[in-house]
Amino acid sequence: MANVLKEVTVNIGTIEGGSSDNIVPAYCKVKVDIRLPLGITPDEITEMIKEKIHKTDSTIIISWARPAKIVTEATYSSIDSNITKILAQNHRDITQQEPLYSFTSGGTDCRFWRLKGIPALSYGPRVFGMGGVDEHIYEQDLTTTAQVHIGTIIDYLNRSNL
């Protein structure tokens, strides 16, 4: 299992501050992306960060500028859930292969659905060169994804106790 599923991951994306290389900066602004595994809440990690910073220097003033709508607790859909089983079966039927179970980043809307008690999964084509100039997928993967989605929707609506 990837460490990202078991540990807090931190990426310091940008650091800025000061006005010149020969003057001690009066401020520092840091943009940090923190991903939380199941079991650690945003409030807990916020307190942990404050404690570590104040242990270094208790006079440091900390302010947070994070979008509240984006900060959520980690969520997941169980491999044993009805929606997962239905999607997996549709994948098998269409591809003749076992599905690859993985995780997705907070970049999907799944967490918002799950927080409302609505089961949600992310299923899609293989992406090559993600985020780069030559990002692309294969046409067959797109077709397969559409077939699995359609089959899953129909089967879920037919089998679920909505």
C-alpha cells in the first residue's frame, strides 16, 4: 500500500518573504499542500503544525488562508460496498480483466458526495503525461470508461435500495 494512504504527506509549494537579501524578513508566506490519511482530521493536523512551529519560536504569529469548502476529512468507499461491487463487475464484463483498485486525490468531487452519505467512486481512462503538454488518453479507454459508467448506473439503479 502506498505511504500516501498511511501517512500525512506535505508539499511546500511556495515560500516568499522579505524585501532584500541583506535584510531579515519581517514576514514569510508559505503555501503548503497537506494530504491526510483516514483517521486524521484537518483540525488535528492544524494543531500539530501550530505546536511544532511554536515549539521552535512561540512568538511566531500563524494565520491560515485555506478555503473551508476544500478542507474535508479523508473519505473512502469500501471495496465491499454495493457501488464498488457493481462497478467492478461492469469493468470485468467489458474488459475481461480484474479492476485495479486505487485511491484518488482530493481533486475529485467524490468526497463531497460521500460526506452527504452518497456512495461515490472515481473510475476513468489511463492518463498519459498528466498535467503536461502532451497529456492524452486512448480513444478505446474513453469508450471503455463510458461503457462501464453506463452499465454501473443502470445496474446500481436497478439493484439498489434507494
